[in-house]
Amino acid sequence: MSAQASLHTEHDMLTALIDSVESADDAMAKATRSTVLTPRFYTTDYDAMDRLDVSSLRSEWDAMIAEYEGDNNHDHFQRDATFEQEAREGMASLSPELRQEFLDFLISSCTSEFSGCILYNEIQKRVTNPDIKALMRYMARDESRHAGFINSALRDFGLGIDLGGLKRNKSYTFFKPKYIFYATYLSEKIGYARYITIFRQLQKNPDKRFHPIFRWFERWCNDEFRHGESFALIMRAQPHLLRGLNVWWIRFFTLAVYATMFVRDHTRPLMHEAMGLDSTEYDYEVFRLTSEISAQVFPVELDIDHPVFRAGMERLLARSIAHANAKQRGGLGGLIGQAWHAAAAGLTYVRLLLLPVRRRPLPAQIRVQPVW
Ligand SMILES: [Fe+2]
Ligand SMILES: [Fe+2]
């Protein structure tokens, strides 16, 4: 078997390892699980958040807050007349495997939108700093609309997630504010890049739009773009976060976000194929876009076209598949297998982290427009 063919067989095996969702309980269990690859919920140091000072960027900050106040998406997250029929017909046409991949996509997207909602809302409640409080309130407003809109699509299948229960029962990871800034900036910008790439593809190929929710992605991703802008301003207002040893944290988080996305997306090959996309090409397009946008704040970019980088991403994927298979096998052999593959993936990760990066000067003009 060629390497390519064998990789595809392994992709099929990994797809088979996505826990299938047949009931609202299954959907809830999937949303609640926290692993290396699934969306997490976060807490942080709220006092440190309260001490943030953005006054050095006052005019940019106030212009951004005015955009949130203007709320140009206030009427966007409502269904139009044809939504339900399109959803019904679209889902009836999907194979059971593709349906599972799409449900997996909806559940993980809903969980990560809601993760932002909880974090921003919690910060908003705990701080008195008017700049941070206003920003967090607006972002929580947006993420709550996003999570609710996806959840209503899940409810169409009787698979709605009990978001209140999720908030109570899912575990929380503590991140220092600077890690929140790096990770959340990236996930907002990568969220924009993912949604806009799908939207543009389906705009060109409307016959491949198997669910109406994708029609909402264009205006939706402008919210994510603006959330990313907010974290860019916060980081640029604290320049020490963008130099010295912190540059290693930027490299670490960028690689973590890219690698997680690469592995996760390759568990949904049929969904990308149905949209006329190839998982690998789609991911590299999203990395390229994210890299370009993040020039506003990150003084380094990963060399995503380096052959060692590309081979390393494939290796991380192969190790995740092997790890999942060992876990499913169970027993002592399975445990040893899991430890072995986790260690090997860790080594690959370190190797990728040490690859040379491209340096770039930070621009005087910080804000970027969502023009992709
Ligand atoms: Fe969102
Ligand atoms: Fe967002």
C-alpha cells in the first residue's frame, strides 16, 4: 500500500473513532468531554485583567468599542423563511458518516463559541476597569448569539445541548491572562479564517452547501475578526508580551492551535469533500490567512511551507490516530501504546517548535480590516 493510501485508510479508522451521536445525551457527553483535541472552558486571574491599561492606544480602542456599540449584527442571527426546509432537505441527503462528521462539527463549534461566552462574561462580572468590562460584555453578547444559533441547528435534530448544564459540569482550565491573550487572539482569528474560507467556497459552489447555516458565516466571522482585533490592541498596549522569552510562548501557542486544528479537521474528511475542499489544503489556506493577519501583533510567523513542518503535522496526525486506536484496544498493551504515541507526538511537537521562524517588524498601524 502506498503511503498516501495507507494514510487514507487511517483517516477512515479515525473517522470511525468519532463517537457517534444518536441522542441529546450523546451530544451533551461529547460537548462535556475535555481532551487535548476538544474545546475547553477557561478561568483566569481576574484581578490581573482588571489592572490592564489600554490608554496608550486610546483612539484605536474607542473606535473599536464604538463598532461594538453600533452592533451591526444585531439582527443577523435569526432564521429566514427558507432555513428550516433547506436544513431538512440538506440533512436528508447526507450519508450517515457525513451526518456524524457534521454533527461533530456543530457540537465542537457550539462548545467553543460557548467557551468564549463564559470566559468573557465571567471577566465582565469580576472587573471594574471600564474598558475591559465594556469589551468583555460586548464579546460575551456576540458569542452567546453564536452559540445559540448553532444550538438551534442542533435542536432541529433533537440534539440541542443544555448550555446551563455544560457550564456547571464541564471542567475548567486556568490560564494566566497572557496565555488567554495568545490563545484567544489566535482562536478568534483562526475562527474568522475558517468561516470565511468555507463561506467563499460555498459562495462559488452553492450546490455544495448542504446546510443553510453556512450562509450566515460571512457576517458571523466579522464578529470573530473584531474579537481578535480587541486582543491585538490589548497585547500591543503591553509590548513586553510580544518580545523576549514571550516570543517562545507565541510560537508555542501558534503551533498548538495549528496542530489541534490539523488533527481535528482530518477526522472530518467527508465534510470537507462534500464542500469541495480537501482537509489538508483547507487547513493550509487557513494557516496562511491567520499568519498574514497576525502580522499586526506577532513579531514571528511559523514557516508553514517548510517540508519538516508539513511532515511533522502529518506525523502528529498519525500519532493521534495510533493513540486513539491504542485507547480503544484497552488493556495493558493499550496503555503502553497510548504512552508511547503520546511521547512520540511530544517529541515531534518539540521538533516543530524549534524550526526556524520568520521575523517581522510590528506595523505602526495596528488595526486590520476583514477583507478576505
Ligand atoms: Fe463566536
Ligand atoms: Fe469570537
